[in-house]
Amino acid sequence: MLYQALIAIIIIALILYLIMILMQRNLVKRIQKLNSRENSLTRLPIDRKIDTIKKMKLSGSSLATLDKWTKEYDDLHANSFKQIDDYLSTAHHATTKFRFITARSQINHAVQAMDTLETSLKKIADGLQSIQVDQTDSTKELKQLTDDYHRARKQVLVKSFTYGATLDKLEKMLAEIERNLTQINELTKDGDYQEAKRAISKASTKNKDLQQLIKEIPALVNEQTNEFTAQLAELKAGYREMSENHFQFMDIDIPAKIRELDELLAKAKQQLVDLHLEEATALNHEIADAIDQLYAVMEREYSAKAEVNKQMPYILSFIEHASRQNHTLKVELNRLSQSYDLNNNEIGKAKQLAQQIEDIKQQYETDKQEITNGNPVYTNIQEDLRAMESHLTEIEKAQKEINDSTAKLRHAEEVAVDSVQQFEQELYNVKRTVERQNLPGLASDYLDFFFMVADEIDKLNADLDQTRVNMDDITKQLIMTQEDLNSLKEKSNDLIDSALLTEQLLQYANRYRHSHPDVQAAINQAAELFNKKYSYKTAVDVLATALDKVEPGAYQKVEKSYFDNKDGNMIL
């Protein structure tokens, strides 16, 4: 039993020993990796880079920056590497003694210190690299800046006339940039590349501003010195000439406007001299717009005069023509009013048109007097003449409408007379056709309608015989009489058809009179209606009803036979 316990203790001890050996090996491997990492940091080419940069013979800011990074690098070598060596050495010693907690703690400290060291070394390397980059960039940028400067200087010198009064300031800017270039060259020669780069940046901004000015100024100078000056001179000369020719302008004082433009141009030139291009450009636009407006005003007035000179004789002729036409129209209306009633106020309308023509003539004389007096505003007169032409055109149109409407009166009267004669003939034809039927008599309602139509025709004849004829009323009577005459023809046709059809139905009904008492009674009633009451349509209905009872379809058969063989008794 004791033996077995001893064996178990030995096995446990062996297992514990193996575990410790494994932990020891793991920690040793970590320490070795950290040693390798430290060695790689010591092999970074920072020393060589510092030596290379020192050979550049720096000065100023660049030298101060190099000293800063060199000092930091020396401090890291003197302190950080030694501290990391101490951590790793302590960790290795603790590992060999199986003091694993101490070993892990020292390893962690070494890792943290190594991370910090690596970050610091990278920062130093980047800082040293920036010094070399500053040298390269400064050289390239200085060359580019110098080339740009020389191109700008050449352009200003060669085209100095295009820059006008701004030339002095542009040359001062060139001189300032040249001084900057001299300063940058000195900084570069002295090895102060960082300060040189800052100076290049400032000089580049100035050069870009100069390039923009060189690009934009010539157009503005040309506008102000050449275009605006010439245009204002032309406007002044044009206004003097137009004033001498008695031109007037409404609601605008052109000399005052030109003085304002002179002042505005002077202000724009000063803004340009001060190199305030945005303000100068805005003023140039304002001046150009104002000049265009003045040109437009003067051109409109000049063009208006040409049109007025051309239109004045034409409008006068138009007025005289319209006046003659209106006089002729009034004479004709007065003549027609002796024979016809003029129901559309034609005479009143003609008088109104005459007054409108007179008003136009007065306006024409007013405009003509303004020209004669030497103070015409031709654009206003132009508008007046255009309005006159439009109004006279409308007057002529109205005159024509009145003339056309009254010219139809005589023709309308002739048509009315012919129509009444035709009505009389048609009425006579109706009367003769009905009389030829030898009917026992005519119903009173038919006779009343016949005589009403005859009276209408008589009234038309009487109205047409009047000294003054009202053609509107005559036209209405003609329409009504024509309708009534058509109705009379229709009534007469119906009357004749009913009478003749009654006679044929009576003959057909005689075959049933002895065998059918109802038919005999219908025959008697129909004869009464036919011979005494002259109600032929009712007689047809009585016989048709009785026959259809004894012989269905008999009425349709008789009616069809009648209309198939109907003679010329129809009134057309």
C-alpha cells in the first residue's frame, strides 16, 4: 500500500516537472522572438539616413528638425533599448529559475516598451524622410515657380499696352515675386529646405494671383479704354446730331445718363487700377447694359422718325378716304330711309363712325403740329399712327358691313314681291283644285284657315305698297305666310283625299248594307257627315270601322286602291 502511494507521488511529480519544462520552453521561445524583434529594430537604417542628411549641410528650420530627430534617436538608443534588454534579461533569468509569474511580467513590459520604441523609430524615420522630400520638392517647385514667373514677366513686358493703368501694380507684384525667389534660392543654398518650402507655397499663391490678373485684365482694359470710351463718344455725338434735328425723348434725360456713365466708367477704371477685378467686372457689365439701353432708345427714336415720315401721307390719305366713304354711306342711307325702315340704327352708326374719323383726324393734326413745332417724340407719334391705321381699318370694315346690309334691301324687296305673287298663285291653285272636286261644302275651320292665309297675302301686298317698307317685318311675314300656305296645302290635300276615299268606301259598303244592319247604319251616318256636316275625315273613320268588322282588312284594301289610282287632284 505504501509502495503504491510512493509510485503515485513519483508520477505526479514527473507530470508537474514536465509541465514546468514545457512552460519554460514556451517562455524561452517568446523571449527569443522578442530578442529577434529588438535586433531588427537595431538594424533599421536610421543611423545611415542621419549621416546622409547631415551631409546635406542643413540650416535653419531643417537643421533644427534634424537635431530634434537625432536627439530623440540617441535618447532611444541610450534608454529604450537598454530598458528592453533589462526586461528580457530578467525574464530569461526568472525562466531558468522557474519563476514564471516574474518572467511573464517582464516579457509583457518588454512587449509594451518594444511597441513604443517601434512607433517612435517610425516617427523619427518619417521625420527624416520629410527632410529629404522637402529638399526634392523644393527643388522641383522652385524650378516650376521660376518658370511661371518668367512667363508672366515676359507676357507683361511684351503686352504691356494691354494692361493699361494696372501695369505699375503688376510690375510691383512681379518684383515682389522676384524678391521671394531670391530669398527661396538663398534658403535652398543654405540648406533650410523646410523654410524654403513654406516660402515657395506663399510665392506660388502670389504667382497664381498674378496669372489670374494677367489673364483677366486685358479684356476689362479693352472694354473700358477702347469700347466704352468709343461708344460714349458715339452716343454724345449721336445725341448732339439728333438734338440739332429736333428729336425729343420721352421719360429719359440722355445727357444726364451719359454723365452718369462717364462717372461710372471712371469708378470702374479705379477699381481695375486697384486690382479689384470682381468689382470692376460688375461695373463693366452695368456700363455695357446701360450703353446698350441708350443705343436702343436712340435707335428706336431714329427708326420711328423714318416710319413716321413714311406713314404720315399714307394715314392722311386713309383718313380722307374713310371720310369720303362715310359721306357716301350717309347719303345712301338717307336715300334708302325714304323707301325703307332702317331697323339696325344704320344712320346712327354712320354718324358714330364719322365722329371717330374726326377724332382720328384731330389726333393726326396734333401729331403733325408737334413735328412742325420741332418738338416731336417720334416713338409716341409712331404709336399714334399705328393705332390710327388699325382704327381706320376697323371703321372701313364697319362701313362695308353697313353698306352691304343696306344694299340688300332693294333686292330683298324684289324677292318679296315675287314671293307674294307666287303665294297668290298658289292660293288660287288651292282654291281651283278644291272647287273641281264638286264637294257638298267645306268645314268652317278649313274655311277660316283659308281666309287667314288669304288675309296674310293681302297684308304683304299692302305693306309692300307703303312709301317706306320695313323689310325686317316683311321678311318675318314672308316666312310665316309660307309656313301657313304649306299647311293650307296639306289640309286641302287631306280634305280631298278624305272626301274621295269616303265615296269609294260608300260604294264598297253597299254590298253589305242588306246583310249587315251595322254597315247600313254606318252608311247612313257617313252620308250625313259627308253631305251636311262636311266632316269627310270623320266619315272615313265611321265607314272604316264598320267594314273592318264584317271584312277585316277591307279599309286597307280600299285605301291602297285609292292611292294607287289617285289622279291629279293632289295640290303641290
